[in-house]
Amino acid sequence: MTLQDSLLQTRMLRAPEFAPGEWLNTPHPLSLHSLRGRAVLIDIWEYSCVNCLRTLPYLREWQRRYASWLTLIGVHTPEFPFGREKSQIEAAVLEQRIAYPVYLDNQFQMWEAYANRYWPAKYLIDADGYIRYSSHGEGGYERFERAIQEVIHLIDADASLPPVMQPLRAEDRPGAVCYRPTTELYAGLDRGALGNPEGYLRGVPTLYSMPKERPRGAFYVAGAWQAGEQYLMFQGQTEAVVKLPYEAVEVNAVLTPHVELVERMLHPEAVAVEVWQDDAPLTEAVRGDDVTVDGRVLVDRPRLYNLVRNPGFEGHELTLRLKTRGLALYSFSFTGCVKPD
């Protein structure tokens, strides 16, 4: 391979050392200094981020393939307050079968040290502690694995490495088409996308009526809701409705069962949310991973819930119905990639 063919950065920056903090999946804190001589992959992620979760299968496989030369470290930097709770990260690590060490970056120390602004973000560090390749967001898996192999060959020129693996999902294969889906919509006062004419009122419950006109690029509610900085919480005694017009393949929502109880680190019972699309119950063909056969999502803890998986990139209106006071909506996210024919 010539220098021109290389994917590695020639202007090298030394990777910042880990700040003191809590770790999961390791009996003692790690340091980059102690890992000199090995390649290191830092993955800055967040457990309620759909793009982060979709990257994890590739990370798990790279850990398995290159364990002799590569140390993979997850840096969990929380987007929402519940992401600072160790018990929630432990549950996510177990659910996602993450076996590598995870640093809890609750104070954003590593986020700032890397001048990072994205979830997920991956940084590949060579045996001398220099950042040699980086990637933000989803995709680019083949290029990143080639960069891993280049860094390994800097350690061991004779290392026998496997062929770069084939895409793990159909929508990652050559020929797949990625459309621009509805942008991520946040529910709280910070970056809020509430489309009701009443708007947000800070600190007090507000009774909303569902508007007749509901253009895309916002979500709409009916019932009594109260806004926090990062969430909109149902505070009524009867039923609440959420309407979401969108264009996408998949729709996800970050939900918590009872925001006050979650913030006190208590464990409320699961809350049922009914999910419809285009004023009809979800069919089996489009039902998301977290929707039961009777068309409900059981919100048992703060996390990302997959609501709808359409067969293609389509435009619809999603409806959520709930009756439990205290349930909070944080955000909606969407995917737009369609597998090749």
C-alpha cells in the first residue's frame, strides 16, 4: 500500500488521556498510557441514540476479529439526564451484549477533550497513542475496518488479518438507497419541535387541543402536558394523544415511564402506549420491535423504543395514545435507508 492509498491521517494528534471516572466491564480503570503498543478504538456513544445502537454490531464484530491487537473502549456520554444513571447504562450494556470496557462520561470530560459534537463518534488510536482515523455518525464501516487493519499492520507488518467483513445489514450493502428522513424532533423546551399553536409554557401544565393542520417537521399533542428542558410530560387525568407526521423507513421514540420517579432512581411499573398509523392499528408488516401484537409499547424504563418499520421510505402520520400521568416524551428519531432490490 502506498502513502497515497492510506486512510490514516498523516497530521497526527495525541489522543487525550482518560479523566478519573467510573467504568463498566473492567475491574480497574484503563489508561491510554497502559495500552501503548496496542491499537485502541474509542467509541463515543449514547444508549438512547438510534445511530449509536445501529453501529454496535460492527463494533462487537471488530472486537472479536482483532482482539489480539485492538482494545475497544466505549465512552458513554449522556444526552438526557437519565443517561447519567449507572443502572440504566448497565442495563443497556447487558441488552446490547457489550463486553468491552465502558467509561461513564457523565461530566462530558472526554467529549470535550476530543472536541466531539456527534453521537456516535469513533476515534482510532495507534500503538504510540496518536489519533490516526475518525468517523462520525453511521456508515463508513468498510473504510473504518480498513483503517483498523492499517494501524494493526503498523504494529505487526506480518499480521494475518481476515478480509474486510461484508455489511451486517441489508441496508448497508452496495445498492442500498438512503433518503433524507424527517429530522430528529425533540420534545422539551430545549430545541423543542412542538407544533401546537399554544406553544410551550414553562413550569405549568398546559391543556392542548389537536390542530387540524399538521405539517411535517413537528409533532402535535392533545391533553394536559407539562414541559421540562428536555421532555414533555403527560399531566392529565384522562387520555392524551400525540400525532407525528413523518417521512422515513423507521420511527423511534425516547420515552420514560414516570419522569419524576426515574429522576429519583425509582423503578415504576411499565406504562402502555397505544400506537396507530394513518388512523388505523399497526399491521404486523410495519410493527416496530418494541410494539406488542396488540399494538402497544410497554414503557418500562428510560430508553429508545422502535415503533414502526415500514417496508420502504414512506410518508405517514403516527398516533400515540396514553392514559398514564407522568409518562414523558423526549424525542423522535427516524431512519431513511432502504435495502437494495
